[in-house]
Amino acid sequence: MAAIKNEDLLALKSYITAADSTQYNSLAASTLILDLTHSNLQQRHAEIRFDKHETVDELRQRIHQKSGTPPHHQHLQLKSGGSVYYEILPNTESERMLGYYNLPLGSNVHCIDINPHSNSAGGAYEDTSLVEKYRMTDEEYDKRKGTLRDWSRQKKDVDPQFSLKKHAREHAELVEARRLYKESGEVKVGFEIDESNGTIVRCSEEDNIATTKDDQDNAKSQVEIENGSDSIEHLTLNARCQVQPGSRRGEIAFLGPIDELGGGGHWVGVILDEPVGKTDGTVQSSGVRYFEAPGSNRGGFFRGKNVEVGDFPEIDIMDELDSSDSEDEL
């Protein structure tokens, strides 16, 4: 094994192994800690507890439970530090207690399965690729009742437009609508309260169509109000202003409609005092310049509701620094 040179890994190793020398200090004097391994299996049963008064036969029974190898087919090797220092042949020393062997804590008991026809040979207990997997043909699955495919067919007989994808989407929408109602009392569009039990249910198809159309009309009207000419009537060209978000200051350089920008409607072009914008006055999608800003990040387009006209002089950083030395601050 290559030596570890990374300081972080060395520190981690030191932390993990710090108590290795004292890990068995709290054990009773009669307790044994053994690792169990097997000749045909990759699995390793680490730190299995035994009592020194247990017999070899009891050890074999424990190995049988974990590996499937019967006691009369077990050739046991007792190892310490990787070396074999004692071997127990099958059907021998069965009544002898484990304390007789003076096993160090953490020793390894390795079981050699002497049965040439053992079920554990060739990876039969661990190699899942050897297991023949059950496969059902589409024809067999179609004939089964109570399956997802059978349920889907029954739904399509009632509603030819039914699909599992549509059902999953509608179910997720219903769960979200019920969550929203539970948390805020708000009824999501397209749903209503079932007066018989007080739960949220989907509106009927006719109600849904009417509701959707009304919502679309209302949303369209709201957008027209927010982004129409009325949204900028409180503003004038060349006026000082402050825009949100960020309380950025600047001067209004453009007022009017821009059809190709953000859904159209009316916009306000502002030359910003500081390089905190996204344009030089040009709309990137069309390449049309609507005002001249002295840099690619000194201009911005804003909705009228985000722009406030007033006494907003350009901020002098030096004035801010000087004001920090006031008599009210120690």
C-alpha cells in the first residue's frame, strides 16, 4: 500500500485510529471479539462477540448460521496478524472451550468449506448475476387483472382522452392546491371547495373553461394597465430619478413603448450614475438604440412603477466618508 502523503488524509487517519489501542479496554474479561471469514464467500463478519466459555461446537453453529456451511464440513483456521497458528479439523475438539486457544482480541477464524458440492461454491450465495430473473411477456401482462395497465384501460373506456401522464400531472396539481388551501386558505384557480366535506376538488370541465378564460382576460387587462401609457405619465425626460431594485440613481433619457422588450408595453430608459446597469441604451434582441448611455453598463430599461422622480442628486462617495466623522459617533 502506497504511503499517504496528503496532510489532511494523514490527520483524518490519525483521528480515526486514535483509540485503536484502547478499543477493547471496556470489555469483560471473558469476552472474545473475533472476525469470521469463509473460503467461498467474500463477506466478512467483523467483531463478532463470543464468551471464552463457549465451545468450538457453538462457534461452528454460529458460522453455520452466517455462511450456510454445516459443522461437519468446517475446517477452521485460527489466525492472528494474518498468520495461521492453529487448525481445528471437522468433527474434532467440539466440546473444548474457546478460552483454551488463548485467542487475542480481534483474531480471525477462517472457515474452509471442505464440501466440493457446497451451495456456497462458485458465488451462489453472493453473485446475483447467477440468479435467473423472472420475466413476464407483454401478452401475459396484458391478461392480468388489477395491474396499472388494466386500470389505465378501464379509465380510457370511460374517458378516451385519459393518459397516465395527464393523470399524474392533475394529481400533482390537486395535491398542490390542497397544500395551498391548508397553509393560506387560498383556493387555487381551477379548484373549489367541496361543500359536502370541506376538501379542495377540481372544478367541473365547464367551470374550468370559463374560469381559465376569465383569468386570461383579467391577466391581460392587468398587464395593459401596469405597462400602458398611464404607467409613465408621472415621469418626464431629463428628470433625476431613483429606480428599484437597488435604489439606483440616474437621469431619465427615454419614455415610450418598446414592443420587442419584455412583452412590450411602455418602458423608461435611464442613464445611471454608476456602472450598475445592463445596457448602453440598446435593446439586445433587436439592436435598436433608444438612448445614449456612456458605457455598456451605465443604462437600463425599467417599468414606470419602479421609477420615482424627485430630488435625487448624484451621490458623492467622499461626502459619505466625511460624514462618518460626526460628533455623534465615537
